[in-house]
Amino acid sequence: MAERCQDVVIGGGAIGVSCAEALATAGRDVVLLEQHAMASGCSHGNAGWVTPCHSLPIPGPGLVRQSLRWMLRSDSPLYIKPSLRPSLLGWLWRFYRHCNEKRQRQGLAAVAALNRDVVSMTGGLVERYSLDCEYQPRGLHYAFLSEPGFQKGRRECRLLNEHEIPGEELSAEELLAREPALTRDVVGGVFYPAEADFVPDRFVEQLAAQLPGLGVDVRTGCRVTGWRLSGRKIEQIETAGGPLVPETVILAAGAWTGRLARQLGIRLPMEPAKGYSITLDPQAGLPTRPLNVSESKFGVTPWEGGVRLAGTLELAGLQREINQSRVEAIVRSAREALPEFSATGVQEVWTGMRPLAADGLPIIGRSLRCSNLVMATAHGMLGLTQAAITGRLVSDITTGRSPTLDPVPFSPDRF
Ligand SMILES: Cc1cc2nc3c(=O)[nH]c(=O)nc-3n(C[C@H](O)[C@H](O)[C@H](O)COP(=O)(O)OP(=O)(O)OC[C@H]3O[C@@H](n4cnc5c(N)ncnc54)[C@H](O)[C@@H]3O)c2cc1C
């Protein structure tokens, strides 16, 4: 006999857990299904930044030329594994059509609006539940190692400033005075003061640990295997723990969402965009706060218990194999930017798949093609950043409250 439920959230990453928290707080009965353990997907080993200054969508002017050059090198910051997979080719076609100034500016306006209160909302969750995750609203630095990189960074900073995301340009001397660990070859930098960071898996696991107290039925090791549809409605969810009859389904399965949506007849232009991180024991001679080295597109986050280098973007399908040449590329870039960096005391080498839509924007909302389905996915580089606001929006949409902000730019039906 199938079990009746009100809201079923699929996915125990930052997004699913935040949605479950927001729905339960709004008085809903929630079941949360996770196929493995909480925070075992992309929300585990990322850089841990709550970062409105990353509001510019990835597709942008100049990226086509740059990525064609990068495609030839398997250790470049962006790598596309050669493949004739039709879904990848379709995704690339849409992605490249968004690589222009007009579309990037439109995307920025939508994402900046979504990111407006993310730092205070995330800090609010940390405070409300006393989450022990080293949450620090300490801002972050961008460092540029070339004049063209610095020019591009200044342009981006001005664009972000137009959307009330504060950023302050720094000369090489000013940046080196703040972060003496950087190479003397640095050309300039930007300080973004309104950013925060935390240890991501601790944030997600500890927030998930609060859910049973809010009445959420959390089921780990419970994989969704299929659906039974009745017209445009999900009548039944097939899971490893037996069938469920949901009132509403919230699909927050990260990089796996595209596959689950396809089984419902919904094609989302999403690709898994793999990234890597290396976590090491704490060491001297490293930055004092989060640092993004722009040209090599990697970030450093220093915490009490260790330091994490994270970066790269690889389109290689849905697989979590570690490509050693990409790990080594991050280490090489770290040595170039931080002369005292030493690749010793490795705690973890990790890879995770960012769910990335072809236009670089998240997918949040109901789909016209399925009447009791709400999507919460495709957050790309910003899944932690946007977890709290996504939870709020999903709760507004599910309960029929008027939404906190205009959800139209994030509609699953926009493609
Ligand atoms: C190197 C790197 C650095 C990053 N740094 C940052 C950063 O600093 N700040 C930031 O905001 N973002 C960052 N990101 C992006 C961020 O990690 C992701 O956007 C975010 O983790 C996505 O969260 P999610 O909950 O959608 O997906 P996930 O965390 O992947 O969660 C999805 C969950 O769904 C589960 N699932 C899948 N299929 C099923 C099924 N059939 N049944 C049940 N459960 C299922 C999975 O097991 C998984 O646990 C980074 C990413 C990478 C790779």
C-alpha cells in the first residue's frame, strides 16, 4: 500500500535541505529523500562561499573564443571532453547563444535580485540553529595576475556595483598589504566586502540534523527510482523504500535532476559541470580570507581545521571519476599565485558535479508540464549561496504565498 505524503523533497544537498527546512517552518508535512548520505553530492567539498559577487552568469562575452582555446588542454580551467552526445551538443549550442553582453546583463539582473539577501538569510539560519560551521561574513579578495585579467575584473566589479553588490578596486600594493602571501607578480585586485563563507558539508549536515525536530521525515539511503503519472500529475513516486503518493514533489537532486526530469517527459538543458577541491592541513603563508585567483579560476578558503583549494569546470557527463591532471593543474596554479604554498598534509581530494543550465541561471518553480512538481536546481557555482533563498521561494510557490521575488526568470519552462 503506497504511503500518502504532503511534500516530498528529493535530494539531501544544500538545496533540498534548505527547501525542507523552509517548507517545514511554513507548517507543511515534509518527507526528504536522499539516495546516499546527507551532503554526499556537490554540497560536500566545495569552496564554501556565500558569494553575491559571483552573480554574473557563466556564459558571457569572449567566453566562446577563450573556451575554444581551453578545450585543447585537459588541464585548463574549463574543459569539455570531446563527445557527440546529443544532449551535450544541444546544451553547448544554447550556452554559446548566451555568450554575449546583452544576455549576460539580463541574467545578472535576475541573479543579483535573487542574491540580494543571501548573506543575511544564510547567517540567519546559522544563528537560528546554532550551526557550528565556521560561518564568517569576512568578505573575499579577487587577485589578478595579468593586465587583461585586471581590466576584465574591474569591468565586472563595476557591473556588480550597478546592482548594489559592493566591490572595491585595489592596486597591487594595496592587495599585497592585505594578503602578503600572494606573489609579487600580482597586477591588482578587488575586495568584495559583503561575502561570507563556512565549511559547507558541516552547514548542510547540521541543518539536516535540525529537520526531524521540525517534523521532517528524513530518509537517507532512499533512492527515487521512477514515477507513475496520471495525465500531467505525479501520482506515485517509486523509491527504494516503497511507493509514495505525494501532494507536491520538490525536485532538488542536483546534477541528477535532468535524468529524473527526463523520466517525467521534461527535457531541461542541464549538464553536470564537474569541479575539484583539495583540502590540506592548515599551513603558514596562505591568504587570511577567501581568495579567488581570477585567471586560473581557482579559490582558496582558509578555515581553522584546514585550507581548501577549489576550482575548474569540466563537462564530462554524469561521472565522478577524479582526473588527476585537473587536480595537478589546481596545485600548479596555487604555487604560481602563492609562493609559500606546499601541497603537503592532504586531507581530501574531491570532485563534485555542479548542476548547470545552459543560460547559467537556476531553475526554480513549477513546470507547466507537471502540475504537482516544483523544481529547485541548476544553481551552478552558487548552490550554497542560493540555498536559503531557494528554500524561501520554493516554500512560497508550494504554499501559494505571493513570492518573495519575481520567479519568472528562473522558470523551468523558459527554455
Ligand atoms: C569545486 C566546486 C566549488 C564550489 N564552490 C561553491 C561556493 O563556494 N559557493 C557556492 O554557492 N557554490 C559552490 N559550488 C556549487 C555548489 O556546490 C552546488 O551548486 C551545490 O552544492 C548544489 O547543491 P544541490 O543540493 O543542488 O546538489 P547536491 O549537493 O549534489 O545534492 C543533490 C542530492 O540529490 C541526491 N540524489 C540524486 N538523485 C537522487 C535520487 N534518484 N533519489 C534520491 N536522492 C537523489 C544526491 O545523492 C545528492 O545528495 C561549488 C561547486 C564545486 C564543484
